Amino acid sequence: MQGWGGALVALGVVTMIAGGVVASGRHELKEILAWSTISQYGSATLLLGLEAWGPALFLIANHAVIKAGLFLVAGTVTHATGESDMRRLGTLWRQLPFTTATAAILSLGLAGLPVASGFWMKELLYAAVRETRVPWIETAALTAGVLTFVYMLRFFWRTFVRGAEPPRVDPDRKHLSLLLPMVGLGLVAVVAGVAPAAAAALTDPAASAAAGAAVETHFRLAWPPSPSMEMSLATFALGAALFRWADNRERQLAAEGAGPFPHPPRPALPAGVLAAAVVRELGPSRAWERALPALDALGAFVARPQTGKLVHYVLYFAAVPVALMTILLPRVENWPEVPALDELDQAWLALATLALAAVGLAVGSAVVRTHIGAILMVGSVGFVLALIFTMLRAPDVALVQVAVETVGALLLLIVLSRIRITVREASMSPQGMRPRAARIATVVAAAMVAIGVAATSLALQANLGPDSLGAAFFSLSRELEIGAVVTAVLVEFRGLDTFGEITVFFAAVLGAVLLLGRYGRE
């Protein structure tokens, strides 16, 4: 058990035992099955922690088949009788023979009897835990197996064999829509139980992909019994004794006049008195009740920053990257060297001039007096960046930049023409209609983000790492007969991402067109 293996084993042990204890004390059919699912997935988690990939995937797949059929059994019983509590059910085998037969195969198979794939699920679990030679893991697996045997046997016995016959029971033929898939799942479980290797042939590829190596699940029954078979025999013996004791206890409660619904409700398993108390005080229901005040306080705290003002939301979004850059950038050791002015050639001087122009236009867009002027300056920043891309020999990126800035500016101008604003508002700066504190906060946030992004870009340029990735891009581009590496990256290497970006852009444009059309009709 390496890495997270120990944590997964501990989590799986707690989950499978806790789910089994709660399922053993429930009376609602689907409630038993739901807690049983939690217990079974705890077993799968234990197997994953032990790196038993084949048994884990076999258990997950076959449990899905069995449990789907059992939920259909519970639905059929509820539809046929109008009841879902086992204390009001019993002797349904006379009126629902096909449902009873399917329920026997599925429930007893999940209990570990050799009638379905559930038998092999149990065997694989026991074989995996025996290989660990860790007593507490083996004991936990045996305990979970005994609990599974008890609550599944109880599910079948109290619903279909012993108990009070419900006043109304519709025959199987009235529930064919539930019966046919239920019987089909039962047959699949039987086939997987008879030929487990065929079922493992479907799950082993997934296990191999998870393990990163070839996985082959082995099934065998040997004599004399293997250690895992000894655990299985112990499961049947202990489970049968515990079930008989619990069944007698429930009869005793009924004879004492407690009735089908004793108050206060007593656990179906007498041995679960302590467990029921623990579940009652520390279980999910009580935990949820105790968590409600904390959730209310958390909701009030989260709602407090939701002021409805855009400037506040902008500051919230800017705070996270600024905080991260404040923490990470001081740890950067290598920074690019700043060349002296006399060492700069004409190309770098041109780039520096364009960069300063972009900065000036960006600052001007914040202080310009009209909305249209602000939109034009923001668009001009994009066109200056397109010139920079052209000088850096990326004409395709420059063309995309020009197209985006042109479309963006046109959309903003169209939207602005549709907004009904007064003459005074039209003549004012977009920042001028906001309080002074909001304008100052926006400028400060923008400056901090800009400085952080610039510093991050410089740090990345000085710490590019090996050139192997770039060389691979160039070689692959040549193999694809694409001259521009950027084009190859956008179209071939990350074509799905590019398609997603195009789709998002198309959806945004379509939404803008529809919105403008609606305002035009109004």
C-alpha cells in the first residue's frame, strides 16, 4: 500500500462496515438497498487501496447489475402491494413467483451464495485481503461479509417468505415493464456467476488501463478449501446464526405486543443496539441537523459580499491572481536580463515603442470623456498588439487579433447605440458616472493585475525549461506539411480546444444578435 493506498483502505473499511450496519437495521426496501450500495462501494474502495484492480472492477460492474435488478424488485413489490416496509410484507412468493425467483437469485447471490456473480465478488474480496496478512483488514472484510449475508437474507426472507401477507397483491403479469428487465438482469448475474472469466474479460481491460499494466483476474475453487474459502464458510455460519437470532428477536417483539411498528423503533439486529445508537447520534441524519446552523452562517457570510456592484466583483476576481503572484513571484530565481539602451537594435526599439503605445491607449481608455472614445481606444490596443504579433513573425495570430478586435468593437458600438441614455450621460466618461472611491479602486486593481501579469510573463520567459517540446512541435509540423507551427498547434495538436473556442465565440455572437434583435423589435 503506497501513496494513498493506506487512506483508501481505511476509508473502504469504515464505509463497508458502516453501510452494512445501517442496512441491517433498516426496514424500507430501497433504504436497505441504498445503504447496501454504500457498503459494497466501500469494499471496492478497499480493493483499490490494496491495488487489486481486477477484483475491484469486477465487483463494481457485477454489483451494478445485481443492484439494478434488486431495485427493480423493490419497485415491483411496491407497485404490486402499495407497501415498501418489510414489516407489512411477507409470503409474496405465492402471488409473485417470477419476482420471487429473481429476488432469490440476486439477493442471495449478493449475500455470497454460489447462485450468481455475487459469490465471486465475495471470493475475490476475501482472497485480496488474505494476501495482505493484516489481521484487522481481514477481520473487517469478514465482518462486512457477515453483514451483507444478514441484510440480504433478511431482505428476501421478510419480503417473500415469512411475514404478514399484504391485503392487496397484483400478480406479476401486471408489471411486465419492470419484470422483464429484472429477469434479464438476473440472468446476466447467473451467467457471470457460472462463467466469471467471461465477465472478467469485459472488466479486465478497464482494470489494466487503471493499473497501467496487464491485469488478469483468476477464479478457482480448490479442495482442501483455500484461506478465502474458509472465510466464506465462516461468513455463512456466522451470518446464518446472526440472522436466526435477529429473526427470533423480531418475533419476540411482535409477541410482546410491539406490533409491526414498535415505538420507539428498535433495530432489527439486537446486536445493533449500540450501532443504532451511534448512527442515531453520529449518523448522517443527525450530522445534517447539526450542520444546518453552520450552513446558514456560511450562507450569510457568502451572501455578504454579493452587493450587486460590478466594482466589488472585479476586485474579488483581481484579488486571487494578485495574491498568488505576490506569493509565488518572489520565489523566482532567474529573471531576464534587461539590455542597455545602446544595445537595442531597431526591431526591439520598434517593439518597445508599440508596447508603450498600447499602454498609453489602455490608460487613455480609462480617462477618455466619451463611451465611443473608450471603445475605440480599447480596440486600438488590440490593433497595436496585432502589429506586435506581425513583427514577431506570427501573422496568423495577428489576423485573428484584428478580426476579434474589429468584431468586438462593432458589437460594443451596436449595443451602445441600442441603450437609451441621456445626453449628459453620453457626454460623460464611463468612469465619471461612478463614485470617486470606485474609480480609484478600479485603477489600483488594474495596475496591480497588470504589474503581476507583466512580471509573470518575464519570469516565464527566463524559465522556459528544455527546448524538447518546441523541437517536437517543429518536427511534427514538418511531418504534417504545415509551415506555421502556431497553425499546426491550433488546428492539429489542440484542434478540439480550438473547436470549443470557436463554438463559444459563435454562441456569444448568436446571443448578441438575438438580444439586439429583441431590443430592435421593442
